[in-house]
Amino acid sequence: MAAAAALAALAATAAAAVPAAADDADLTRAQQAAHAAARAQGAERTAVPSRQGARRAASTPLSVTIETLSPASVPARGQVQVTGSVTNTDSVPWLTVNVYAFVSEEPMTTRPQLAAAVQVPESVTVGERVTREGTFDTIDALAPGETRQFSLSVDAADLAADTPGVYWFGIHALGQRGDEGRDEAFVADGRARTFLPMVPNRREGQAPVAVVVPLRGNLEYAEDGSLDDLERWTTTLGVGGRLRSLVELAATAGDRTVTWVVDPALLDAVRQLAAGNPARSLRPNLQEDEADGEPTGTGSPSSDESAGDPATETAGDPESETPSEDPSGATPTEPEDDPAEAELPEELDAETRQAAEAAREWLGRLRGAVDDDDEMLVLPYGDLDVAAAARHDRPAGQAYARARARSASPLPGLGITGTPAVAAPSGYLSPQSLRTLDEDAVVLVSDRTFAKAPAVAAVAGRRLVTTSSGAADGGPSPGDPLATLALRQRVLAEAALRFLKPTRSPLVVMLPPDYVPSPSTSFFSGLDLDWLDLTSVTGATEPVEAEARPADTMRYPKRQAVFELDASNFVAANALRQAGETLQSLLTLNNLVGGTVSDQSLAMVSYAARARPDSNRVAADRSRLWIEERLERVHVSTPQAVTLSSINGSFPASITNDLDQPVTVRVSALRSDDDELEIADVGEVDIAPESSTSVLLEARTETPGVHEVTIVVTDKAGRQLGGSDELSIRSARVSNVIWLFLAAGTGLLFGTIAFRLVRRVRAARR
């Protein structure tokens, strides 16, 4: 140990005698020229790199990670404390590894500089090491693959960061590789870098910052309405999973304000998992004689050609129509007992039970993480691909209107009614889609949408809040740019540069859609700075006057248009929704299944579905076929032929219900040859489970001859089910002339009889 200490002291002395390699990666040409001149003036003091140094600069054998940095900005006085770890990725031991802090000579003062800094290669040094005794740490030895912790403190005076702006800050690790000796060039054998803002205390006011946590994801359903890919759900909701990590990150905010962007369909899906992932249910949720709230009608049954065409499903002005939560018009209510908290069925398999337990724990953590002061922005139900819907959905705006109406209820499991919002994961929104959005919706777009993005833009009567794409990109290399500390320091750097400008625009940061935060409690605590105000999106941007921008100035990259969902996805989703409406209208005591199917159809046209459009379209078709197969279990049979002896007549029809649930149907006729035969409406017919009933159908015609008729069974609204039967109806009615002849003959007959009776009476008297 004494030898090691001596080596450490020697290394420190040598490091102090020979200046650390000055970091020469600056971001403006003027700064680069200044650094080049400084290097030329101090060339006689710069050691010539050895071959070992050149090799290490290209690929450092020591991996350095900064785990904590406190405070998160340059203090006016006091110390900056840094902790982290060093890992030996080499195949030989490393000895006497000295760990130094470094800081750049000049700060960055513009956002373009900060964005360019992220791209600076790891091998480029960007700061001067602080080598004063007591400011560095030493690790005696590191075996191959071994990781050791370090801790050091640097006085604010040693940083010499007195100019406002954002400084490079990080760690250099220098050591001895086995018995090769120490590198004389003092090139770092391991590096870690981040940003450290400096905001003077005399600066008045605070920088408004809003951090947005998105809860959204891909919802994949099996044909029976249960959630598919349970292993993926267990992973994302479990320890270390994306959704679990996001909730845990937000939970560390405590009473600090967090803005959530939530897809209600995701919450419903997790609650479905927590209840044991049941399939869609046809079982009754209504009592006998209880009104279901569904519309009824006697219109002509829908033909097969129009069943899946979104262009024929609704007429009228889409902006004047507000769909209800349930597509049938009913307003279903959730049962009093929360299925997500009820006891799980014993017959669940291990995979489903594991997913259910992960879902229940996640829901509990989410309820604990949401604070009363948090802002809740609610996406259209299913996280609808708004741009694709504006392009392909017909009539335009119907899918968005349904998704928005479905999101108007309090969030399931939370009981919070949020603010309508639209936020594409990519940050891009097509200009034409703005016309379909609510005027009061909070619309979040990336600052890459505009050439020079304002904090808030006014486009086509909509208020667009721009989010910082730079902050969401995270910190510089090496290391994970989205590590908790790297992301936090990038957020602070972006906020500081905005705050130091006269305009002082607010900063809104939406965490990336695929972001998996590492476990840490320092993200939000590090934002507790005097010059920073952590608030909501509304709190940060409401005081800002929107800058008017023409719609044609919005950037919508071609790759985004190509990546949109196709029209076929919307056709498949609409066909699925219509099948669900028919199924609900068929069932006598169930007014929930239509809404369940509609919810699934909206998830089929989500932003997440862009990654697998064919798979989602096929899933929608499979679910529709599952429903249609059950619709076909209700069918009708009639005689093959019927003869009417007069202007009207009746004939029997038998309706069979092979479902295990009661149904209510109507019977209609489709004429294949003419419209001169009428079948009277018999009204609604209730049929018990797995039973049949007979009805008398009244037929009427003014035209003699044979009429080919197809008898179909429909739901209450007149939409055709799968079952039908064909028959021939012959009209035997004779003409009026024949009736005259018959009347004349009958009169002649009775006249003759009367005449003969009279003659007989007279003859008898004589």
C-alpha cells in the first residue's frame, strides 16, 4: 500500500508538472482558431504522445461512469462532488488509477454549440484536468473486468468557471497497464463527459422547465380480445422494464410537478392484464327488461360490400357529430367491483398470472407516483396515428372524434380527467391533420418542425407547443446519452442557455418514447436549483404569446409520410368496429362488448402500429372473423316455396340461436328479382340461448307470378347477420274479369234455382 501511495503521489506530481492535454474540441470556428493558437504557443510544453498513448486515445481500456454530480450546476462557492465507477475492460490488470475531474476553459453559449458538442468524438479532449492535491481519487488496482467506485470533490474556485454558459465537465482516469509503466503523454485511459451549466446568482427570475413523461405503447390483441404477447407485457411492467422505469422515475419527483402524457387505452390494457387477461365477454351485464340505451331501426340490412367501407358508414358533417363512448350509443358503466383488484382466478396459467401480478404492482406504483400537482395530458384513445387518420380515414376526422370522445372519461384506475392532447412520438405532425384536432387540445411538436422554432406557435387556429429535441437526445459520448445523469445535465444545459438569453423562452422536454430510465433518485432532485422552476407544460407555456406561422412552414419529413399507416389499416379497423356494433346490438343483455371491440379497433391504428402495420391489420381481420363466426350462429330457415291464394298471405320462419346468450333479432327480406313483394315487419324477436322460435311472416303483392326472396335475420338496428334462407313465393291471385264471370255465373245459377222453385210451387197448388 505504501508503494501504491508513493506511485499515486508521483503520478499526481507528474500530472501537476505536465499540464493535462488541453481539450481542443470547441464548436465555433473562432474558438477553434483560438485554441489552435494556444496550442501553437504552448507547443514546447506539450509532450509527444507515445505509441501507447495513441492506442489508448483511440480505444480507452478503462470505462468510466459518472453516477452522481452535486450540485448539478456550478456553485458560487463550495464544492462539486462527483461519484462514479471505473471498469477495467482490458485483458490485463491496471494499477494506480488516478481519477481526475476536468472542466473546459470556455463555456458554450448557444444551443447549436450544445447540439454540436454531443457529436464530438470521445477521443477529443475537451477540458483541463483539476490536479490539485486532494481533488482526485486513486484506485490501487483493477483486475480485468473488475469495477471499482470513486469519489472526489472539486472546489468551485478550482473550476474557474466564472463566465455564464455551459461547460464541459467530466472525469479522466489515468493508470499503469500491468508492468508496462505509466504513459508519459498523460493521455486519459478512460473518460466520462457531461455538461455543467453556470448561471450567476445575480440573474433574476427563474427558467420555466416542464418534463413530460409519456405512457404509451403497442397494444396487440388476440382474436378473442385478450392481450397478446404476455411475456413482453411482463417485461415492460416488471423491474427494469420501460413502463415500470418511467413510473419509478416520476415517483422520485415527490411533490415536484410532472407532466404526464397518457394513452387511456394503455391503462385499460394493463387493467385487463391485472384482471387475468380475460377475452371479450358476451355475458349479460344488464338485468331483464333493463334498457340498453341502444338505437333500433327497421332500415334495410347492410350489404356485404358496404360492411367494411369507412366511406359509407357515416353521413353528414363530421364536425357536427360527436360519437359516444360506446359506438352503439350506449354509455356503459364499469362494474362496482374493480376487476383489477379482485382475486385472480385459480385456473390461470403461470404466464398469465405472472403478467397479472406485474400489472397490479405497476398500477399501484402509478397511483402512488401521480401527485395532485401533476398535469395529465390525455392522448386520443389508442394513441391514434393522427396524421394517417387525416389522410386515410373517411369521413375525415371520424376516427379522431371517436378516439377523443373515448378519452373524455376519467382515466381508468386513476379517476383523473385530463386535458386533451396530441403528441406524436416522432414529434412531427402533418399540417393537414391540424384541421381535425380540437381547438383546445394541447398539441406538442418537436422544435424540428420549424426552421426556427418558437416556444409556442399558432398554426391553423391551433396552439402548438414545441418540445426540445436536443434535450431529448441526451448527453455526449462516451457512455449512454440517455443515462439519468446525462439526460438531466442536458436538460439543465438547455434550460440555462434559454434563461441566459434576453427572450428567456421556456423549456419543454418530452422523454423519448423508447426511453428506459436507469434507477436513480437524482434526476428531479438535481433540478432543485434557484434559477430553475420545474412546472407543468401549461404553467411553462401559458404566459407565452403564440407566434403565428403558416401551415406550409411546418416540416413534415417524407419518411414520416411514408411511415404512416395505410388506408387498408383504417378499413380493417372500421370493419372490426362495425362487427362489434352488430354483435352488441344482437345480444339482449350486453351493451358493453361493442365498446370493447371499438377500443381494440382504435389501438389497431395507433402510432405504435406503424412499426408492424401488416401484423395489426391481420389482427383486426382475425378479430372481425371471430365476431362474424358468432353472428352466423343466429340463422333463419323458411319453406322452399309458398303459394299465396290472395293478395296477401302468411308463411312460417324458424329462427335458431346457437349462442349461449339470449339475442334479440329482426327478420327482413332481400328481393333478388323485383320490389313488388312486401314482407311485413314482425318487430323484435327475443330468443333464448341455444333455442329456436317460429314467427309468421306476412307477404303481400299486387303482381301475380313467382317471386324469389331471401329472408335474412338482422340485429335490432337492421344490420344483417350471417344467417339467411331463400324461398319462392307464388301469387295465385286471379284478375277482376274472372271475378265478374264468376259473379255472373253464380247469379245465373241462383236465378235458375229460384225460377224452378216458383214453378214447382205453382204446379203443386194446381
